[in-house]
Amino acid sequence: MRAYCTLTRRELASFFVSLNGYVIIAAAVFLMGLSFVVMLYDLQAEATPVPITQLFFSTAFFWLIVLLASPVITMRLFALEKFSGTFETLMTTPVSDLQVVLAKFTAAMVFYLVMWLPLLAYILILRHYTRDAEALDWGLIGGTFLGIALLGGLFMSLGCFASALTRTQIIAAMISFTLGFTLFLLSFLPGHLPLTAGWVGTILSYFALADHMNDFARGLVNTRYVVFYVSLAVFFLFLTLRVVESRRWK
């Protein structure tokens, strides 16, 4: 456990000590603020029948942040160490492969969640100026951040897997973005394919990320969605572990 905590602190330091981490957070904060400006402008001071959190999940800004930030956050986790030659040194220390994978994933998740903290400030400011205590309750906010965390766990694990496959950060980012964008496109298949009835539709509904996020934004927590995101994240972490362990077979 001590080795895991030490590795996690080491990875977190690489995010918050370097300028890259703050650039990622600044870009995400800018897009969040821009999304709220656009939403409020479109509403023209009129009441909205759906929660503002649901409107945010429906905008392109949210998905732009997730799809672009995730590869940038995770691309350096394994690829940079392999390129710089420190990966083999790390793996010769008294730590297990599982500890290394989990530490890098945990650090990426912590940074990802910190990146989304300004969203809470935007929501609370909006709640303050609406002067309606029931406009945004803590159930909506909790569901919103639960959805963000679950989606982040999936994309961070996917990024870890992509970074473990290569020595080049750019290639790792491209692989991660391609896989993440493919998952995002699967969200629209149930509404466009004629053969979505029956078991095909049931399977595709589990990949409807946009629909899942809309439910979370309304404060609706479906345990099937939670199991889906956790299972898929564990699956990609398992693949990452297998890739890391493959160095012993060479």
C-alpha cells in the first residue's frame, strides 16, 4: 500500500508541477464558462423545463472537454516513461505491475476530477442568481458529478491502455481519442439503425453515453449504468496490466 501511495503522489506531482497540467485545467475552465454563457444567451432569461445540468450535458462543449482532455491527460502515463527510459528502472523497483497501473490510473482520475471542480462553482453561482433554492438541488449536482466521475473512469482507463501500447505520446493520444470517439459515436446508433429492436437494441443502449449523462444530470442514478462504466473501466485496466506484463515475454 505504501508503494502504491508513493507512486500515486509521484504521478500527481508530474501533473501539478508542470505547466501542462495547468494549461489543461485552464482550457477546460474556459470551455465550461463558454458553455454556460452560450446556454444562458440561448435561454434569453426564459425559464427552462429541464435542469441546467442536463442542458450542459447536451452541449458539444461537455463532450469536447471529455474527448480532448482525456487523451492529453493520459498520453504521458506510460509512453513518456518508455521514451525517456525510466520505465524499466521503475519496474525494477520493489513494486508490482498492478500497483504501477493503479497508481497511474488513480493520479489521472484525481487530476481529471480536479479539472471539473470549477463546474461546481459555475452551478452554485447560477443557483445564487436565480434566487430559487429548488432550481438546482444537491441531488442534481451529485448525479452530475457521479456521471462525470464514471465517464472519466472509463476514459482514463482507456487512455492508460493506449499509453501503455506505445513509446510516443502523440500516438498514445491519437489511439485514446480514436477509441473514445468511437464509443461516443455508438451513442447515436440506437436512433439511426433500423435493427435496434430486441437484443441488439439492448446491447447498444448500454453504449448510449449521451443518454446516460442526461439521466445523471437529472439526478437519476441507474445501477446498470454504474455497473457498465465500472466494468468497462476494469476491463481496460486489465488490458493495460496485460500490456505492462508483456515486457517479461520479450
